[in-house]
Amino acid sequence: MFRKATLIIGIFATCSLLWFTLYNYRQAGPIAQENLRGLALTLTSAIENLAVNDPNLASLAKFRTNDIAYFALVDSQGRFRFHSNPDLIGASLPEAERKAAPKLERSESRVALGTGEQAFLVTTPINLNGEILSLHLTLHTYRADAVVRSAKLNLTVMLALIATGWLLSLGLFRYARREELHQAEMTRKVNLAKLGEMGALLAHEIRNPLAGIKGFAQVIAKKPQEARNAAFAQNIVTEVVRLEALVNDLLAYAAGDGAQRAPFDLGELIDNTLSLLAPEAVEREVSVCCSSTCSFFVMGNRDRIEQTLLNLGKNALQAMDAGGVLEIACASAGGQAQISIKDTGQGIAEADLPKVFEPFFTTRARGTGLGLALCKKVIEEHGGTIGLESRIGEGTTVTLALPLLPADKEQT
């Protein structure tokens, strides 16, 4: 979607620039022509004023500008009454020019000078003390032509820049696409490696209970009437429950957060979790204390958050074999609900801390190693974070952060 939007914006910007540049280029010619006409009118007025104020036309000989190639006054007989080249005064206008240039009408055209330069010729009648003369004013066009050349240069540069921009964009797109494919391939290889490692760990976890189940079942099959078989049957049940827990954890870890989310009171959820943990806490002689400033509403899957808190609470209780204290606190900070679960258990070795959230990592003899990994996955699915601090002999503290709902979106 982002690439498609970028492509559409790029095409729109390119078309806009092309239209603007072509428009300026097409307008350059008419603008240059209008500049020449305006200059011709100004110079014609100045020459006519000089001629009227000086019937001898002597002052015209001193009239010079850089824009004039030459100018002349032609009478009705076709003779040069005045010419900026004094040698032509009194000479006759060539026959072809005399027929092509009417004396009493204004005309303009492009002419070639003897040097090969293209010039702008304006022929216009002027009244000199009752006599109608024809003013032939020839102007250099380099200033006007510079406007057209500049527009043409701008068009060329813009086309080159647009072409270069698209070529660079195409190169960047191909590079980004190749990098994306490379990253996808690397991710696939990493996932395959993780899958292989997970498969090996999973096979190890399943093989041990299956070996026990198989052995106990074989003993029972050989001597079904022996009294000790009741204990063996119970061991089978225990191992099956262990396998069932492993499968449930695997399914929970692999499942996405597809359930519908809704607002719920986090404080109420914590109270409910504590009530579920109470029997095990009493059994282990662990005192539980909870401190919460008020109700906190969050958006999410209530069951998965509850399962996360329950897993963390059970981990804390199981870490305290000879009694202890379990502290749960909840407060708000920076638009987030901060939940801490602290125990006074045996703690986790510093070398194991970076691996505690990895799937199948466990320090217990009969643990699945999916509990903390599942907790991390659920919290991150809800846009939150999870962290763990622990020291051997001092206990462990797990901290959760979940985004709070704005007050106007809270619902009970």
C-alpha cells in the first residue's frame, strides 16, 4: 500500500512538473514576441518625438541603443529621408522591400541581416509636420531569444532531472526489493533453524514422559493384579497430565491473538487472579499482599491477560519452597498500567537471565519452558512490555506495562 501511494505521488509530481515546464516553454515564444513589440513601440515613440522636434533630423543621428540594429525614415517615393547609416541617406529603398512594406500600415516580420543574424523589423507610419513617412525599425533579438533559449534549457534540464530521478528511484526500488527478499530469506533460514531447535527440544520433552508411560504400562500389562500397579497407574496419569500441559502451552504459544478485544478493569482481573492463586499460596505457606491505587482500564483479550498473570503468579509461588511473601502492585505511569509481581524465592542465576523468555528454556527439572515465553508473547501482542529482575537468594521481580484506555473510552 505504501509503495502504491508513493508511486501515485511520484507520477502526479512528475506530470505536474512536466506540465509546468512545457507551459513555460510554450509561453516563452509569445512572451519574447510581446517584449519585442513593446520595445519597438517605445523606440518608435522616441524616434517620432525626435523627428517632430527636429525637422532637419540631425538629432536622430545621435540616437543609439544596443537594441537597434538600424532604423530609417522612408518617404512616399521610396527614398531614405534618414538612415542610421549616413551613406544610405537619399538612396532608394530596394524594389522588393518597397512592394513588401506598405507605408500607411504597421507591419512586423523577422528578417536576416547581412551578417546572418535574425532581426525583428517593424514598419510603421509617422507624421512628420504633415508628411507621412515610413519608419523602418530593425531590432536585435538576442534578448528576446534569450528568453526562449532559457525556457528550452529549463525544459531540457527538467526532463533530465525527471529521467534521472526515475532511474534512481527504479534503482532504489530494485535494491530495496532485493534487500527485502534477502531479509525474507534470512528470516526463513532463521525460522527453520529455530524450528529445528524447537523440534529437538520438543522431542526431548515428550520422549521422557512417553518412556515413563511405556515402562509403567508394560509392568501393569505383565502383572495386572499386583498392588503396586496402582502407584504405576498414578504415575501414568501424572505423565499424561504433564504431556497435556505441554501440548496446551504449545497451542497457546502458537495461537495468534485472534479473539475479539474489549475494555476491562485490570484491578478487578488482578483480584480474580489472586483468588485463584490463594489455595496454592496457603499450601506453600506464602503470604500474599496486593497494592493498587485504583481501577485501571485496558483494551485487550481478558482471558489471555488473566492466563499471563496466573502463570507469573504460579512461577512466583513455585519459587518459594519454604514459605515467603508474594507482592503484587499496580499503578499508572505515563499512560500505562505498571504491574509488578515480586517474590522472595530462590532467584535466577545472572547467566540465565538473558534466556528466561526463550521458548523451552527452564531451570526446573519438569518444566516445559514455555510459561515466560508465552507471557512475553501475550503482553507484546497487547502493545505492552515485560521485564524481569532477579538475584540468587533474594527473589525475582517481573514488571509488566500495558497501555491504558483514555477515560472517555472506559466501559464497565
